[in-house]
Amino acid sequence: MSMRLEAPQGTQAVIRAIRLIKAFSPQQPELTLSDLCQAIGLTKTTTHRLLTALESEGLVARNPANGTYHLGPAVIALGSQALLSSDLRGSVRPTLEALSAQTGETATLEVLVGDQMLVLDGIVGRHLVSASLDIGTRWPIHVTSTGKSILAYMDEESRNRLLREPLARFTENTITDPSVFIQELETVREQGYGIAVEELERDYVAVSAEFRGPMGDIEGAVSIGGPASRFTRRRVRSLGMHLRAAADRLSKRHVKHYSDAEESEAVPV
């Protein structure tokens, strides 16, 4: 008679299950049981138990051909629901529309999720050759202009945790030395915007600036990206200042919101 393994109970099991889901990435969409064990530091028995529970809810799926695991359809459904219900997405979209209309380039809203930047929303540029847009895509923080914009204003402990070696190389321009990358962040702070020149992909340049929430914490970053042929040094500087102004307006939108609310309360209806 086979013995049935009981699923782990309590908060710890939930945290471990979440870590399993977050172990998958665009660079590693499929992982073996051993890969997942190493990622969350658990035994094969415990990891398999958690995977079985996640699979039963459609959050992960197993490839019968090679035994690897990948994210299931339920994650896609949850992600779509989260995007549609995001207050941040709704409040920033007019800014993205304006940035794309004014520059003709693809504009995106990106937020930090773990050690990656998530494309939460975006508007595709009007040029025939424009940056593609895949909402929901995640990229390592060190290869994106948005990641630089956020890391530049992060406390040292958090920043060092995200810049663990080795930093993956995507192109010959990718900065993989943490000490060099930290110098790059000093430049971001000085100029007020981040730049990634063919660091994620050849012929792709992006410029971005971070914006803040009502408590002064960084909420995300807005970015403009496109082919290197159009992103000359002079234009990048102009776009950077344009983005800095747009991001500052986004940071102040909370103040305006509260001010409008106070005025509406003061006016008799």
C-alpha cells in the first residue's frame, strides 16, 4: 500500500510555493525538479510535494516528454487579471500615451518584481520599425534603463542584494561588473535618468526615469525605447530630460489628487 504524502501546512508552505512560482523567468521558462530544489533550497520530497499542489491548481504544469516544469495557465489568468485591475497602470497610462505620441517611440511602464523589471503596460511606437511590446515580460534589472533608474535611488543593502554576481551577459555592451555598474548608477543620479545602450539586445536603446508614490517610495519607472539608429546621443539627452519631467509630474499626481479632494469637500454641492 502506497503512503500518501501530506502537503506542508502553514505560512511557511505558502512562502515556499510562491518562491517556486517566482523561480521561473523568461530566461528559464522550464526548470527541472533539481533546478527548483536548488532555487528554493529544499529537498526533492518537499519540492515535489509543493509542485503537486501547485499543479493541481493549474499554477504549474509538467512536460511529460522531459519531466520539466513550467508556469501553468492559471498564472497567466491571474497575471491578466492583475494587469487589468492595476490602479497604477490606469493612472500612468495617459502619460504613456502622451510620451509615445510626442516621440513616436514605444513607451512603457515598468515595476520591480523581485530582481527583475516587469513590463506592466505600454504603447507601441508609430514608426514602422519600433520596439516590440510584450506586456508581462520580465527582464533582469541590470540590463534595463528602468532598472538603473530604480537602483540608483535604492538603499545600499537592497541594491547590493539585487546585484549579486555573476551578472548575466546579454550583449557585448552588458555591464557585468558590479563595481562598474555602481559607477553607472552615479551617472544616473547626476543626469536624472537612466540609459541602456544595446545592453539587453543589439540595436535597442532605452531611456527612463523613476517616479514615486504618496509616501515618497519608488513606484516604478517610465521608459522610451527604440532602434539605436534613431537614438543618437543628442536625442537620448533630450528624451531623458523629457522623461524626467514626465516622471516628476507622475510623482506629484498624488499631491494634486489630495488637493482636489480637499477642494471638492470644501465646495458645497
